[in-house]
Amino acid sequence: MAVFQNKKFQSSATTNTYGAKYRAMMAKRPFLLFGLPFLAVMIGGSFVLTPATAIRYERHDRKVRQMTREEELSMTKTKRKVDLKEEYYRLAAKDIDNWEQKRVKRLPGETDGVL
């Protein structure tokens, strides 16, 4: 029996295309034609995206900033200053042992959760 070759037949039309030439060169130098451009894109993309993400976080920081407790209370003039001792004694003065559970009124058509 005859032994067949492993190489496939390549017509002259397919060997002259850019893809066929690239595949042949890729088999010889894979890092130069695939690895190096890939690494260049990854490293270049990192340098390009770093300022973009910095702008994003700076914009977010401008919108949201932490306020001190005094700034929070001074936002509206009607708020009173909070004192933990006063709040404790105010809550202790209430009768918290006698309370009744009440259901919230539901909107029309909304299920009330009772089976």
C-alpha cells in the first residue's frame, strides 16, 4: 500500500494570497507576527485607558463628597443638634412595651401577602 503525504495540495491561486503568505510566515515566526502586536496593543491600551478612568473617578468625586456632621446639620436651619444622651433619655421616656402592630394599607390591585 502507498503512503500518503501529510502536506495538502495548495493551488497557485491560494498560495499567492495575503492570508496564505501570513500563515506561512506565522508558522516560522509566531511571536513576531502574533505575540508582539498583541503585547503592544495591551500595553498601549493600558496607557490610553489610564487617563480615561482617572477622569471618570474625578468626575464622580466632584459629585459625591463626604460631609462633616456639622455640615449635614447646618444644611437646613430647622434641624436640631443631635445629642446621644438626650436621644437615649427621650427614647427611654416612651412606653415601648405597649405597642400594636398595624398593617400598611395596600394600593388597589396590590397583593397584601396574606395566603
